Amino acid sequence: MEVVLLTIFLPFITSIASLFSASEKFKAWVVTLGTFLSALLATYIYLTVPTPPPDKPIIYGFPWIQAVGAGVEVRLSNFSLPMGVLVAWLIAAISLYSVKYMEGDYRPGWYWFFFGFFATSMLIIVYAENLWLLLVGWEGVGLASWALIGHWYRDEYDKWVGREERVAGVPYWWTPSKAGLRAILTVRFGDAFFLVAIALFYALVGTVSLSKLSGSEALRTLGVVPLLFFAMGPFTKSAQFPFHEWLLTAMTGPTSVSALIHAATMVKAGVYVLIVTTPIFLLVKGAELYFWVVTVVGVVTALAATLIALTAMEFKLVLAGSTAANLGIIAAAAGAAGLLGLHEERLLSTLLFFAFLHIVGHAVSKASLFMGFGAVIHEAGTRFIGEVGGLARHMKITAAAMALSMLSLVGIPPFVGYVTKDLALENVFEAGHVYHVEWLAPVLYVLLFITPIYGLRLIGLTFAHGREPEEVHEAPVLMWLPYTALAVATVALGVYFAAAVKFPLTEALVAVLAGFLTGFILYIWLPGFRSETLKPLWEALYRRFYLPILYDGVLPLLYTWLAKFIYLVFDRGLFDGLYHSVLPGVFGAASNWARRLATGYISMYVFYAVVGVFVILLLLVLL
């Protein structure tokens, strides 16, 4: 128990320690030391604790707030043990990268404190057995994401997402402060439903312990609505359509933050929770509808985000679209595992592990890519594709690392991304076959075909073709070492996972290889593809289906109108009108009338008294 808690809280403890020194180097290295010690402890736990059966996790804990069933309880399971190692080591690698990347930044205290706070919050989610404790980490990563996405609060132009232009009168650029607010407002919207669902679980079952909820007969009467409420939390946190926009504009933060959010923390929290709660929800009446919603939302997210990545013109925006796409694949794989588990429950743990593996495959390659392209932006001084190119001659190590990581990301065998994505999508293909949903397979083939094209487009237009800058050098060793190590890991892990997996020539692999060949011809062999015929389609995808007009234009306008309506009708009309006009007027009129009765003549007062006596006598007679 103590070792797990130390694993979780070491980054936060060192981030607090960083506040007691004005030295930037001390802040950077003490937090980095904390993250590496946390990673070593997570590895120690993984190696020394035997992996328990899926239905019998090892639980340690003690009571916290007993009135609501909250406890500080940690869960060591077949998911939390490897997830803890993955999260802790990726955070450590990104922390080491940040030492050099953030050197000379004007806000080191803020950055390093929230970096450690972020790491601890995510580890709480990974190891939490109790949903109330999980909620602490859940809200922690939300707060830290706002702080880190908006880190560069001065809003310099080179930190924006988008160019200074308007579409339908709506600004199509996002500053760090605006993007941070956008992120926290989106996830807080989903968190409100998430909190209500947890409260409903406790009210019905009397516990929110994951192990006690699993198999609880009381869940049979829960109904599907609380499950959909619960899903809103993971949907917004993991940027599922239509909540993916906050993730795309979160690129305003430092590249190390982008790697942190996109690789193993924040966005992975949502799909991780979807996976670990799937066995619990099998008993709920209407679970099939819930699992179909998760699956369909995941597939739609994957396709929409892939199309966005295909047309994005900023390095990190391409990678952000790719993250949303892979999160969609993981969510769809989790939902499909639930659907298949309803038919054959004994296969559920294996199917969920397939979905979980893609968290690993995607996280390793994506962390490497974000850090590598962060080095490109750092050295070349631009965030836009096309403004610099031919960098393979100047940044040989970075180019090689990015090529390896991208091959893994787009699913080329034998890299780890191919193995994990193939296993995850197999869940979805099988669910479509069992439930006779014919449209799923064609959509997935289109997705698999497009993915290598946007990957090779980014590599080709950055490292193979384009205008070479006058002076660009290889990134410093503290920057290239972490992402190169992760790039090599994509090969090593791929070989390791593939040792027990066959590589049949399926339609899925054919689609991937066809897309790879197309992308290679268009962006590696040739200097880049352009078509005036496809320009209208490209424009719609480049503008992200014009959804920012809805989120940044229409919805704020409707909210403003609603606020004005409430102000005029209720605040000014009802409350101000009632308490400041109507009631004072009534009492004023009553007092004016009563004042006329006070004439000062004794005879009138005697008359009032006689009338009063007669009225009282009359009432007594009548009653």
C-alpha cells in the first residue's frame, strides 16, 4: 500500500518542493527526479506483484469519507499494473525532455508545479479502486490541463493554433489562454454528468468501489440513462466526437505538455475508465445500447479526426487529429468488447485487453512524435507545414526517430502500432459481424487507408521535401534522447507483441498497405500532392467541418441571448420588479389608504371601535 501511494504522490511531493527554490534548474531536476523514482517504483510493483485474475484484483486501502462511501483504496489489476508502468515512464521521459525544452521559460515555477500535479492526478486515476478517489484524480488532470495548455498566458502569435483569420465572422485562431479555457469548459460539461452517474451508483448500490460494483445484482435495476451519463465523462475527457475540438486547440501549450496530454495522461484517462468499467456494466438493463453508443461514437470520432489530420497545416495539429482518431479506435474497441461480452462473457477479459493494448501502442509512438516535432518547431522556428522542409539533412537523428514512430502510428508491421491497432479493430470488425451491422467494415477500411497518407504527408513535407532553412541543427541530446528511445521501443515492443501474433494478409492490412503506397507516391516520391478539384472538400476538412463556428460562434451567442433573457425576465423583471417595484408599491398604496383613516377626530375613532365590535359579534354568531 505504502509503495503504491509513494508511486502516485512522489511527482506531486517534488513539485511542491520545487516551489521553495528560485532556481529554474532545481525546479526542473527535482520534479524530473520525482517522476523517475515514481517510474522505478511502478516497475517494481509490476515485477513483484503477481498479475491477479481479471475478476480478482488486489486491493489495499483505508476509509476516508465514510458518509459517502469514499476510501483511499488502490487497485492492482491486469490493467492498472501495466498502465501504471506506461504512464509513469512516459511522464519521466517527457519530464527529461522538458528540462531542455523549457529552459529559459518565463514561467518555470508554474510549469513544473503543475507538471508534477498532473502526473500524480493521472496515477490516481490508474490505481484508484474507489470512484470517489478516481474523481479526485479526474478533476486534478482537468485543472492541470487548463494550467498547462494556457501556460504561455501572454498569448504570443507563435504559440497560437490557427492563423489570424475569420470564417463566417468567427475567429479561427486560438490563443493559449482561450484554448485552456476551452479545454476545461468542455471537460467540465461532461464531468457534471459523470458526477451525477457516480452519485446514482452510490444511491442504488451503496458503494462506488469498482470490485463491489462488479457483479452487484442491484445494478440490474439501474437502467441505461445513468450509463450514458457516466459515458459523458470519458467522452469529453478523451475528446470523442463532437467534443474533440478542445483537444485540437490544446496545441497552444508547450510541446512537452502536448506529449503529456496526448500520450499517456488526460485523454487516455477517459478510454481507460471505459475499459475497466465495461465488466461492471454488463449486468445493467440496456447495456447493449450503451455499448453501441460507445462503439459508434468511437468509430465516428476516428474517421472525422483522421480526415482532419489529413488536411491540417500545423505539425502538432496533424498529431492532435491522429490522437483523437486513435482514442476513437480504443473507445470503439472497448464498446465492441462489451457487445461481444454480452454474447460470450468468458471472452470479455481478452477482448478488453486488446483494446487496452492500443493505449500502449499509441502512447509510445505518439509521445515520441510530439517530442520530435516539438524539436522541429524549436529548431526551425515555425509551427506550419510547408514553411520549412528537407530537414532530414540537418536533423538526421530526429528524422530517423520520427520515421520509425510514424510507421508505428499508422500501423505498418511489425511496429507495435500495427499489432495493437489490428487487435483493437478486430473487436469492432467482429462486433459488426455478430450484430450484422454492415456499414462498420467499410468505414474502418476507409479509416485504415487514409491513416498512412496523413502520416507520410507529415514526414515527407517536413523531412524529405520543401524549402530548407539556412541554419537548423540537431536538437540537444536531452531532447532527442527520450523520443529516440521511444522510437526504438516501437520496434522492440512490436517484435515482442508480434511473437505470439500471426500476420495474415487480411483486408485490413491490404487497406493499410494501399494507403501507405498512395502516401509514399504522393508525399515521399513526389514533392507533395495538390488538386484544385478536391479543393472544396479539402477546405471543409481543413476548417474542421466548420464546427468551431458552432462552438465559438453560435453556442456563445445563444448562451449570451439566454443570459440576457434570464436577466431581463427574471432578474430585472421578476426579482427586481417584485422586490423593488411591486411590493414597495403595494405597501405604499396600503399605507396611503391607512393614513386616510387616521383623521384625528375622536368621534371617528369611536365609530371605528363600534363597527369593529359589531363585526366581531357577527362573526361569533355565524361561526
